[in-house]
Amino acid sequence: MIRRIALATALAAIGGTALAQNPGVAGSGYVTNSARDTATGAFGQCVRTGYWNEALAAAPCDATPRASAPPVPVARQEPVPQVAAAPIPPAPRPVLEKVTLSSDVLFEFNKAALRPEGKQKLDELAGRIGGANLDEIVATGHADRIASEEYNQKLSEERANAVKVYLVDKGLDPQLVKAEGKGESEPVTGDACSKLGRENAKNRKLVQCLQPDRRVEIEVFGTRETSGTGATGAGSGATTPSSGSSTSGSGAAR
């Protein structure tokens, strides 16, 4: 009996509230009370009108779409160019001695066999570098421009190799002695012999003028102990390329 009385009381209260509510005005999606406040149900929820739609949704009853703000542009950072460090050139090798020997002294005309005078010059060189700490010995053959490039290249290589073989026979380490030929590619006479007539071996004037181009250059890399101090350094011949060199000869060799 008590339960029935309580239920009837609650229904009467709900009915009175509903009667006090305004069904809403046109353009509104929710039922309002007499104070124009949005009416709520028994559980606190908003009461929608019959013409409610998503366009009429309002907070706090329903979630409303929010205009998303555009992302703040981030300034683009240009990469800083990396400047490559300049490579450090290797330290120059110490030159113990550098000599230039005339082919007219070293060889007979058009041959790659050493003459006795040439062997004597190489003996003197081997004696000067004896006992030094050798890194490398490079013999480079050069020829004049008479005859073909191919012929002069081969002749310069054969003469450089003859010097190498002789130095090795004198006791130098074959692994340290190198031989190469440059043919006629590196003349030292320039244009001095350009107007001397026909360029052949019979033109004695031209052959004699081109004599400095026919040569074998020998570079000795290494160090030797300075007497009395035990220190090492380049030999005295390092800055005297003419040491042991010769430019004498008959003028006929090539």
C-alpha cells in the first residue's frame, strides 16, 4: 500500500513538471521550462524536441563540432652546407740525391747497353748513397723527338731499365729500384731547336741541339745519419741535381 502511494506521488510530480515545461520554440532543439532553461529528464539528460537534428545540437546537451584550427606553419630550416676540409697533402719524401746523366755518356748511339763511362758514373752514385737509409730509387729515361713516339718510348724504357739492372748488380735492393720511360714527352730544350732543318739522325746540327733531351734522371729517396750526431737527414746531393751529371758526348747518341 505504501509503495503504491509513493509511485502515485512520483507520477504526479513528473506530470506537473511536464506541464510546466515549454515544448520549445521553433528553431530550438530542446524542450525548455518556464524560465527558458533547457528541461531535463529524471536522469539529468536534456529533452529533445521532435524537430531536433544534428544542426540544432548544443552544449552541454550534445557534443558540437569544433572548427579545427589550421596547423601553425613551421619555418623550414635549410640545411647548413658542410664545407669539406681541404685534404692535407702528404709530406714530401726526403730526396737524398738527384742526378741527371746524359744518354750520350751512358750509351752508344741508338743502343741501351751501358758504356764504360756510364758505368763509372753509376759507380760514383752507388758509392755516394752507400750506407744510407734508402726508401726508393727511381730511374727515368728520356729521349729526343727524332724518330717516332713509339720508338722513343721503348728506347727510354730500355735505357732506364739498364740503369736499374746495373744498380741492383752493385748491391742495391731490387725492390727499391724502379725504372720508367717518358719517351719524348718531357723535353727540356723547348723551341730552341725548332728551325734547324730536317728532323732525322743525319742532321748533325739538330742532333747536337737536342742533346739535353736525351738523358736519364735518377732520384734517390731516403735519409742518412749525420756523422757525429746520429741524426738523420737528406744528403748533400738532394739540392744539387747536377751532382754526378754529365752533358758531354759525341752528340750522335739518341
